[in-house]
Amino acid sequence: MRNALFLFVLLVSCLPAISQSYFVVSVKDSVMVDGRLLQKRDKIESDAKIHFSSKEAFAYVMSPGKGYYILSPKKMKSRVAREFVLSLKEALLPPDDFYATSVRTFSEEEGFSFPTVYEMQAFFRGKVLLVGEAAFKLPPDAFVLDEAHYFSFELELSDGVIIKRGPVKDGNLIVSDSLRYIGGHVLDPAVIKSVRLLYRDQTTGVAQQIGVFQLVCPDRQLVADELQQLYQSQSNARPHSFLHDHAMPYLQTCYGNAHPLVIAGIIEEMGNQ
Amino acid sequence: MIRPKNKWIVWGISIFNALLMLAFSLYWLNLPYTFGDEAFLIKWSSLLKKSLLQIDPKPNPEEVLFVDVSGNKAVIDGVDEFGDKSPYNRIVITDREQLSQFFSLLNRYRHEVRFVLCDVLFAESSPADSLLQVKVDSLGDKLLGVSHLNKSGKHTRPVIRMPYAVSTYNATQGLFLKYPLMLSDSLKTLPLVMYEKLNGARFEYQKGWLFYQINGRRSLHAPIIDFKLRQSDFKVGQTMGEANFAVWPMGTILESQEFMDEESMRAFFKGKLVVIGDFVNDMHRTPFEKLPGLVLLYNAYLTLVSGENALSSWWLAFLFAGYLLLSYRIFFDLQVIKPAWLVKVSRSKFWQAVVNTADELTILTVITFLSYFIFHRHINILILLIYLKIVEYLWKKTPVYLQGKMPQMFKRKHRVTS
């Protein structure tokens, strides 16, 4: 990198008497240790010489028994010193939040929402059916979403891992076929061994795992045909309850967890035809 | 003004009142809960001392390992209305398979670990219990689990056989301030049991005793907890070598076995008090901020370790002196000169009462701050203000006061009435 600013931090000066090992949790930009590029889970000895490729670069490391550290050319602000000022500010301007006085339940009009993180974790595991763009309403107040906090999908292939940022729009996590687009090509679902959904905090490098799942991407028309057959076989099926009474349990068994609104869309298309 | 011949009587009344106030203070401090309004003074005296003046001694971060199980959940069938297990009733519990794996790790470093506190209530049975039971048995006396006591006195014990203690506190309006050392006169709470096990403390109590005895010293029943460890202490270090308080996800420690060498794995546990709990879902309201339950337990334990539950003679003498000053002020009708501008704000009786209360409130606030700054003990003080105002009101109706205040009128009145 032509304009890369190489910063050098010599850690020997702040060494404790006993040698301590550090393990890399995450890295931002390029961080070199003794001439090699730092990777997750790498071990760093306390006498290592660390080079950062930019001012923004950092390595988030852990030391068993000592805690977590951020190795960065920038100095971060201490939270302890701000405790009094923050309390004073809160006393003068108390935090103001909205609290709902009712419980939301699913209806086709209001979309698909996760009331808590647990429902989200329960959905994104096992097999997940993807037959069109699906918007998942995120649990309220559970995630901070800004430049430094985001969702990412890690697609594990047989020859490596592809990381894609999970787009969020109006508080909805969007999962679509673009997840499989790599450099103008569409990955065959069979190539994707598993998908890991993570919530990342770029400042600390901490990644919270939401779930690991297998992506199932059948042809939309194939799913529509199967649902058509299912509908015809269920002579007692009422059109408005078909989605929850028949379609969702069937798709759950055959393909995995599905987004009800997407399936409702397919059923609507069936009706129009 | 008090007449000279009555002075000794009034001194006697003042001393008696100061002793009464001291008795009230100790009684209120002995209650398992405290008044929510006290939180304001407790919070700001703590913040002033700890954050602004930086008088904030901390325990050694290298002595404790906080393990977070909030990311290790499993779902089991719950019990329906008919009392049967039903797949339509789901309960989220801590994943006991993963907990077993972690306990295996603890067993591997059993001799390195100082003690294990598992702040996870095993209230329901799960398919992985037999596996967990084996690991728990191997840890033996080094492990302490928890039980809960609900409002109706029902004691929920763990379904896993293990040493346990009650992990329940009383609170007004859900605000945590105090941790009782015993509940229902017979159940020792977890901080006390930890203190006994880890520090070899000797606890004595018999029904009817006013105070507990710990290591031969009198102790309050439910000390106000000093928040030595707060959320702001859990931080990411920037200087390698210095130790910081950290919350370790249990999954991270388990996964570390795959890439860490033996020496590094040992460093996790060497000499550590391992505290296992939920840092996300088990949150409690405190004067500072919401804190995880296991941090409250740890702070309560630290309060016992630093002896801040004990009744020190100097502290009692200080309180007595403070209360005597307040009593002297009332009974000798000592008027503090108030700024004229303050008195002139309003002529209403209400405002005059507020102005007259201000100096007592100031003295009480100074007493609570000094008690905390010098003796490291918070006290219930605002409730005393109400007591003082009642005493003052009643005193001004007594013949001794009236005789001193308006001797001539009193004499005339006395003659007429007699």
C-alpha cells in the first residue's frame, strides 16, 4: 500500500518480568508482528515488535488470566474517568426511552419480528430456506447498529471463508440471494458448507455469534409447485390459514426455517395464477 | 434559651435522644432492605469518593475469573397447566452440556483453581444433568452453587447435588442496596458462605441476638454494599502486562483449548476465584447502573472481606457525636443564622419550614458523607430527618421548653392553671 503509514510500537519497554502470551481475537486492517501478518488466534509474545498499517489499525487480543487488550497506535479514552461526568449528565438529563405496553404478535401485515435474541438464535440454526429477499425485524434494543456495529455472514466454503456484511434497513436484517453473489458469480448452495451469522463490534473486535446454519436455496418455482400440490391435497384447507397450518410446517420439515412473509408472497402468486 | 437549672436535664434528654437515634440507625441498618430515597446519597457519596477523588481501592483482577454463560443457552420442555412436560411450553436454560465441558476443564485445573462460584440456578431437570452431576461431584468442596428464596418463602434448591447457598436479597422498588447475611433466621446467604469457605470466617448467631458475630466482631445483619466493582471496571487494556477485569464468554474459554498451549490454559485458572453467571439476562438495578447478579454477589463478598459490615467502636462513637450535635441543636434551641435573602424568598409557613429544615439536612448529609469517607460505611440518614422534625415539634410543646423560651408567660400561665 503506497500511502500506508507504518507505525511502529516496541512493546519491550512495557514488559512485565514474567513473559506473557497474548492471543489474537480480531484484527483491523493489517497488523504485522515480527514480519508476519497477524491472523485470528495467533499467539504474540510480550516482546513482539508490532507494525500497524494505518492509524486506524488495531489488534484486539486476550491474555488468559490478565484480560483483553487493544493494541493500537491511537490512545483510547478511559471510561473510569468519565463515570462521574456521565452520572452528572444523566442526573441533569435523564435518559429517555420508549417502552411498549403491548406484546407484538405476528401478522402478515406487520412483518416477521424477533422479540428477543433467543428467537433470532433459534431461527438461524439448522437449515434456513432462502427463496427471495427476506426482512427480519431485529429484537428492539438488543443491537446497536452504526458504522462500528454490524451483522456479518461468514460463508464457509471448502477452500476458505467469505465474509459478507449483513445489510440492515429500517431495523430489519435483510437476507437475500445477494448473499451468494461473489464477483459476479452465484455460488451453488452445495459449495457453501455453512453460514455463520455474527454481530460485530468493530471498536473492540468482539463478535457475538447469533447462529450457524445451512443455507437451502431451492428454485422459487419448485417451492411454489410443491405448495400448490400441498394445497390441492388438503381438501379442507382454508385459504387464509393454509400458510400457518400447512405450508410453514411442510417447508420447515423439508427445507428448514422459512420467512413466513416470503412464503405468503409465493402463496399469493399461486392464487393470482 | 434554656434556664440554667434545667440545663442538666436538657443535656440528659439530648444524650438520651442521641442514643435513641443511634439505636434507630442500627435497627434500620439491620433491616434486610433500605429506603429507596437513600440511593441518592449513597450514589453521590460513592461517586465523589471513587470517581472524583479516586479513592477507590480495587481487588486484584488476577484473583477472579468472570465467566459469562449468556451465550450458552438451551431450550427444554416446560411444564404445562396440567403439571406435565409439554413441548408447547419451552424454557430457556443454561446449556448444561457446555457447562459440563467447562466443569471438565475446571477439574483438569482443579489444583490451580481457588474456588468456583456457579451463579446458575439449576431449577429444572434436563437430559444433560447426569453428565453435569459427575463433573460437579469431582469438584467437591471447591464449588458453591445457588438456591433461591421467593416472596412466599419457597426455597428453590438445585436439582444437581452440590453445596449451595441462598442467592436472594430484599429490595424496595427493585433497587439493590443491601445484601442480608441470613434469610428466614436460618439460611446463610451466598456472600457469607463464600466468606466462611474462602477466608475461614467464623459466624455465630442465636435467635434473639441483636447482631451477628463474625470472627468475634459484631456485624450488621444486612450491610449496605459498597460497589467496589462496577461496569466501568470491566475494560479493555491498552498497556500489555497490566491486568484488567474482564468478562470471558464461556464459549471462548472452551474454544481456546483448540489453539492455546497448556501453560496459557493454566493461566486462566491459576489462583482464581472462578465466578460463573449470566452477564446479559441477570441484571439488577443499583444506584450506579444495572449490574449483573454475580457482580453484586462479589461486591457483597468484598464488603465482608474488608470488614465494612462490622460495628467498629470509633464509627459508633462518631455517629453518637453527630447525633448528639443534632440533639443539642434541638433541645437547646440553637438557631443557626440563615441568610436573609433565603428567608425573604417567601413568607409562607411552608417555605419557613423548608429553610428551618435545611441545616439539619446539611448536618445529616455531612454525617453520612463522613461515615462513608472515614469509616467506609453507608448509613440510612434521611429517615432520621423525619424523626428529628417530630422530636422538635413535640419538644416545643413541652413545659421545659416553654419555661425557658417564655419564662414570664409560662409562670403566669402556670399560676393560672394551678
